[in-house]
Amino acid sequence: MLIGLVALNGEALLAYKTVPGTKKLKKLVHLALQFLAMFLSLIGLWAVWKFHDVREIDHLYTLHSWLGLSCIIFFCFQWATGFWTFWYPGGSRSGRASLLPWHVFLGLFIHVLAIATCVTGLLEKSIFMQGAKMIGRFSKEALFMNSLGMLLVLLSALVILAIVTPGAGKIDTYRGSSE
């Protein structure tokens, strides 16, 4: 799920700024990466559910699981809405224009939610391992998990910064062209 909802989703969010070519090509890359992210996340959800069934572990009893399920539900809703509005059959021009800010906001929200889910998953695993005396509080493993969590937060900040920063040629629009 980390590969889908963080790595591929992050790349898909940046597709409009990083992929050279036409708007249609950028949209296709965005759509394809998001579909692959959704597909991998659903496989991950199935694997976790099956693991819990085999080990007879309760489902949905932690904040991590609630955040994760919410993230996947929002992601699937966002993908389906985006597909039908912006790709096929495509909404009206005014409908797309009014939905676009919400689509961007929800995409960023889902990305942040995925990062929060990953960080709570790392915390949960660390607590379980420390409770079982598998690792110590300041062991290399615990410090590695904390560092990984901080790197995920930094990655999220950089992705969001790249998205909200105007691209080349658009700076004058924000500064005003009176100079």
C-alpha cells in the first residue's frame, strides 16, 4: 500500500508538472498511475485482511486501520469521479471547472491521509514490537522506524510544495503583470 498510495500517488499528483507533452498525455499518465496505485492498494488491503483472518486478529481496531480504510475509500471515490468527469465521457466545461479545485484538494488530502496512515502503521508496529520485547525503545530498529516516518512526512511536504508552487511562465500571473 505504501508503493500505491504514497509513491505512485505522489508521482501521479506531480504528473501535470513533470511529464512533458500535451495536456491529454499528462492526463493519461495521471490517470494510469492513479489506477495502478488504486489496484496495488486494493491488493494490499486484501492481503492484510487475509493475514488477519489466518492469524485470527481482529479487523479495524486501530487508528491505523481506520485511516487506511478511509484513505482507500476516498481514493477509489476520487478516481471514479475524476475518471467520469475529466476523462470519459467527460463532464461539461463548466462542470469540470467547478469540480477541479475540489479534485485537487481531495487529491492532496488523500496524499496527506496516506502519509498519516503510514506513520501510524510504523508507530503501531513499533509499539507491538516493543511490547513483545522484540526491540528496545532506543534500538536501531526503533530509530530506523522513526526516521522512516520523518522521511515520509518530508516527502509529503515536498510533493505538496511542488504542486502548489507555480510553474515556469505562471509566476507573472501571481505577481501581477504590472511590472
